[in-house]
Amino acid sequence: MGKLPGDASSPDTSRAAMVNHIFTAAAWMEGAALDQLETVSRLGGIQDVFGYPDLHPGKYGPVGMTARGDRLHPQLIGADIGCGMSFFALDLPTRKLRIDKAALQFRRLEEMECGDPQERLVDAGLPSDLFHHDLGTIGGGNHFCELQAVDEIIDPGTALIDSQSLYLLVHSGSRALGASIFQRHLTKHGLQVDGLDPDDAAGREWLIEHDAAVAWASLNRRMIAERAAAALKTEARLIADIPHNLVRRLGGDVVHYKGAAAVSANIIAPVAGSRASLSYIVRATPAAGRVNWGISHGAGRKYDRRAMHGREGANRSERDALKTNPWRGQTICDDRNLLIEEAATAYKDAGKVVKDLQSFGLIEPLAAMKPLITYKRVDHDADREQRGHRIDRPRLRRTGHD
């Protein structure tokens, strides 16, 4: 079993900012990521730092960590403010799925009619012109929309997951909105080791923009799911919406979540695998409160993007193989570089990540989910030319709630 801070067996320390490793010795961990954790611990006002099993190096700090303190450090959150994962149930049984046909429908995901994005922004309490053209789009990097089926019900007592139904896992964030906020911050304040006072003018300004980006990103994931459901001629119902790139108030402090799912007691959260490995649906336990209410949001990278070009996709047959998985599932990605950089071997084993979280008593696994269709990127111009006719745009239906 892992040992949480505050356990009687935990070592005493006089460090102003304690670094806590919430992973076992079996976890794959880069030295550079551990060094970045130490660097974060020396930032102004930071009181404690937690690294989770998916920890890996990032640009301004490690991904897969939380840092709590009384100062704001926007660089720890970076450009994709509000990035997260949302999990939806579809009104579509697994037995009715034809993967080849569904994959063709999925290729049209980001072209589906999305209603009036400006009205959706107003409904969400946001300005109607707030990057409305980007709503309902996935973006690049490790973002995706994935059609999933149940591989295993781990907790037979759960009523949330039906072994005969299909689900969507959507991973995306605030797109150009978050990038613009971060760029303005860098222009005004640079990268400050001392951070910002969350209650002064600069801190309040960033927090207001941050909160808008978090809300925008949540709406974006919902609209992606609605588009995917429309492509499959079904409806989506939200089960969980968990951001992992944001700050939250906790008591009198602020907690920075960088690639760490921000949870609360008994909340449902996804822990994403890769397009050729299992993802997991888990329930956070009250013990997560002792680690800043953070858990891993996914498997975490094992190899960086540059390194993947020497490991996968050396020829066309290898690249074609990257588009399938052991469950006859398909990956939709027309960008050769992205296909290679996001290969399953680029990531750690999500199952091992879940076991580490469970060993610390932070989560209860509910179900393992297998990927059937993973949407990454489509060359829409080529698709339109191939179809040679105007796209039919079915009416989009808004997602429901539990």
C-alpha cells in the first residue's frame, strides 16, 4: 500500500514546500519530471506539491501534479486552461454498432450542425463572441473524442455503467481562448518565480479570465459530444465532467492542477488510456482530500513527441497498423506526424496508474473501457472532394444530465 501524507509512518520534514510522490516504485518515472517537481516546490508561496502516477515532464512544470499555496503561478496551468475529460453515455447499444460504418460517420464529427454557438455561450453565462467559432472542436496534441464500450465491470455494484451500452470520452480544452489568456499574461507579467497575489488586481484579472476559460472548455466538450452523437444518430447524456488544467480555491489557498484531475469525494472520473489500450472509470474516495483532491487524469506520456518518430511509423504499413487496435477499433487521424506522436506506445499503462492510485486508497475502480473509434484529426477538404456532394447536417440534440 502507498502511504499518504499525514500517515503515522510518513517521515517528518521541515521543508517549507514538501514534495510528495503518490506512486509506487513500480511506476515508470522520468528523472526530468521529478526534477521539475522539486523546482515547483521552490516557487513563491508553494506549500506542498504532489506528483501522481502519470507524472511526466512539461514545458513550465511537470504534468500530472498539484501544487498548493497562497500565490498564483499561471505558468503551471499554461495555455490550455480548463482542459479536461468528459464522459457521456450514448442511447445506443453495443450490439447495434457497426464499426466501419460508425467510423465513416465519425469522420464528419466536426462538420455536424452545432446550433448557434453564440446562444450556447450566453446560456453558459459567457460573452456571445467569446471565440465562438472554435466551439465544438477538438484541437491537436493528445486531445480526442473516443467511442468506447465496456471491457469489464470491475465493481458489480455500480449502476452508472451498463455493459451493453456505448459511451463517449471527450478530451479537449479552451483552444485559442486559453492560449490568448496565457499570452497576455506572459506579455504583462512574464514568468514570475514569486507568483501573483490572488487578491490583487493582476491576480483577480487572471482568475476572472481563467474561470471563463474553464467554463468555455466544459461547454466545448459538451458540444463535441453532441456532434459525435448527432453523427451516430443518437443522444448523449453527461456522466462526468472533470477538468485537469486549472486552479481551485481550497480553504485560504489555491491549488494548481496541471494534468491532474480535480475531484471531490465520491465523484466519478475517467482515467484515460490510449487509442489502443483500456481506459478506466473510477470513483474518488474521501482520502483524495489528503492529496489536494487530485488524481491522475490518464496514463501519462512515456516518450516525448520527438522520440516517437524513431520508434513508430517508419513506413506506410506501420502507420496503417497504428490506426487499428486489438478490439478491431479504428483511429481517425489524417495527420501522419500526429498519428506517430500519439501512438499507444508513447504512453504509460493506464491500468498500472489506476493500481497505484488504488494502492494509496484514492480511488475505487468501477469499469474498464475499450476504445472502438478514436477521432483525432480529419482532412475535411479531402473528404468533401471525395464525397462530391453537399454534406447533410442532421439537427444536433443537446446532451442530457443524470
